[in-house]
Amino acid sequence: MASAAEQLASNINFGAFSKATELKKRIWFTIFALIVYRMGTYIPIPGIDPVVMEEIFAQNQGGILGMFDMFAGGALSRMTIFALNIMPYISASIIMQLMRTVSKRLETIWKEGEAGRKKFNQYTRYGTVLLAVLQSYGIAVGLENLTSGVGGSAVIDPGIYFRFTAIVTMTGGTLFLMWLGEQVTARGVGNGISLIIMAGIVAALPSALAATLELGRTGAISVGIILLLLVGSVAVVAFIVFMERAQRRILVQYPKRQVGNRMFGGEASHLPLKLNTSGVIPPIFASSLLLLPITIAQFSATQGATGWLASFTALLGRGQPAYLLIYGGLIVFFAYFYTAVVFNPVDTADNLKKHGGFIPGIRPGKNTADHLDFVLTRLTTIGALYLVAVCLLPEILISRLAVPFYFGGTSLLIVVTVTMDTVTQIQSHLLAHQYEGLIRKSRLRGGKK
């Protein structure tokens, strides 16, 4: 079976793709959804002066505000209906997952199968609405206090009506993106939420590349530094691909058993444990928790705020030690946390025991669970350090070279990882389509005989 699967995978070509009607429908649906998302990033919320807003953002885009705008696909700088992007939904998911670890009731709901998952996801949606309302209100209040260098106000007519419309439009935009992401996951290819974030980053890459080349043309940075930056980006992409495909294969042996006159079992298989089990989730989760409070504080700080608020925004600027420390700490925490959520060594050991499988030299049951936890902990440590290195080391260099933020490790990690996952899903659909074709042919041949 494995050799047949490998042969089919090697034979996947454009001819097979053209015959996969269902896959083409899924891809077209995904493309259409991403186009709708990109169109929404150009629809401003009512009552905003776009000229003043662009000037204000140009004065502050070098810091963490630029990173938030990168995840929002430019929607923040234009202050559109998608200004909050999908971040409230991600924050609500983090809170619900944390609560599941401490609440027996939520854990019971989660383990109730499909019905329990639907109820859990519904609670996450309620949390998304609450967070989006609070965050949009904070941004609306901050916008009323924003003025440009020449005294122009970002809000044409401040007041209760503006705040209400801003809350309704931004919250509605977030809920629409949440729904759109779920539709892409169910009816398209890839993870809808991750694709929405990736689309925003990819859309900004051409302008970032043009801005970098313009800096080289004007002499702000040398040509050698630009070439070094591009080569470094390629090297980071290659490193990400290598680490994301790295895995530890644990040998699992199944005993022989006799049924009648025939022998079954006795074969060996592998339990693959990825080096980075959590994938791109830790940087996204860490950014979601870190970006919005800093953004709101930076909005307020643009008014010339003094005291702790000004110090807060200064310490958490791009490349600053406090920002790097907090961001790296959050990445490590979520790497361990999300790995614990998606992989349970106890459940895996119980499943192996039920099917008669065992790890050579390890007794089934608790000893197997402890061994899996031992291996997974060390793999997660390496994976967490890899994520921190990819996300932070390029940011340190970029902050020193003063080049566009879009070449940072976080953006490259998201783009490469999401692209790999999406391509893997496309290959799985093609493989399933080819298997269905082989089954139909075998049935037709059997009927003729």
C-alpha cells in the first residue's frame, strides 16, 4: 500500500489536476474568498479622514504598528472595516483553550465528540464578539484623539455616533472574516484563518520590495546590504522548510497473531513526531496577544503622551529588548501549550495498547506515555528555540538596517508554513482522486469478467 501511494504521489501532474473537478472547485472558492477579503481591506469605516490617517500612520509605521498592519493586510493604515482583522477570534481561541485546561466542564464538552466541538466553537464565537467590541471601542476612542503634524484630525466628526458606527463596522468585519475563514476551511483548501493572515502579508510584499529598492536607489542603504537581505531571506525560507519537515520517527511493533491457519500482524511501523508540532500557531498567538494593547497605547502616545504610556511604547518598539523578550517568551509558551493541546501522550499510549502495538524496550501503558512525553518535550524545546530564532533574529537585523518589516522572520514563517500546508492538502485531494479512479477501473474490469 505504501509503495502504491508513493507511486501515485510521484505521478501527480497537471493532467490529474485537470480531471479533479472537486479540487478545482475548492481552489476557485478559496481564491474568490481571498479576493473578497482583499476588497474589504479598502472599504474605510465611516467618519475617517483618509489623508490625515495616512499621514499619522506614516509617522508611526516603523514600530509595532507596522507589524499589526502587516497582519491586517494594510487594513489598519487605511482604517477599514477589516482593521481588527481576525485577531479577536485568535485571542478568543487562546482564552478558550486556556480555560479548557482549568475547567472540567469545558474539557467534558470538548470530549463529547462533534456536538461538543460545535458547542465549544460557539463559545469561542461569543468571546470573539466580546473582544471585538472592546477592541473596536478602544481604537475608536484612540482615533478621536489622533491628529496629524499640521493639526488635522483623523475623525471628521468625533462623538457617540462615530464610536457606535466604528464598533459596528469593525466588529462586523471581524465576524465576517471569522465566517469566511470557516467557509474556506470547510469548502476550500487549507486553513481559512491562516490563509487570510498570509494573504495580507503576501499582498504587502511587492510594495515592501519596491520600498527597499528605492532605499537602495537613494543611497539610504547600500546595494550590498540589499543583496545580503535577499540572500538571507532565501536562507531563512530554506531553513524553515527543513525544520518544518523534520520529524522523529518512533518505532512501533505489532505482535503476530494467528487466526485459523493464517498469521496476521508482526509488522513494524513508525509514529512520526514533528520537530515543530505547533506549526505557525505560536507566532500568530503571540502576535495576537502582544499587538493590540501596544497598538492602542501607541495610538494614544501619538498625542504626545508622557509618563508610563510614552515609556511603554518606547520600550516595546521594534527591535527593543523588552519587545524581543516578551515576544520570544510568548512564542515559547504557546509552543509548549499548543503541543500539549494537539498531542496527548496518555491517549496515544492507550490507543497503541488497545491495538496491540508497543515501543520496543518500553512497557505498554504508563511507561509508554512517559516515554512519549519525554521525547515530545525535548522535540518541543528544539522547535520552540527554532521559532524564536526565526522570528526574532531577522527582526534584530532589520531594526538595525531600517528596512521594511515585511522581510521579517515572522512573516516568512507564516507564508512558508501556510503554503506548505496548503500544498499538502492539494496533494492529498489529488491522491484521493487518483485512488477513486483506480477503484472505479478495478470495478469495471471485475464486472467484465
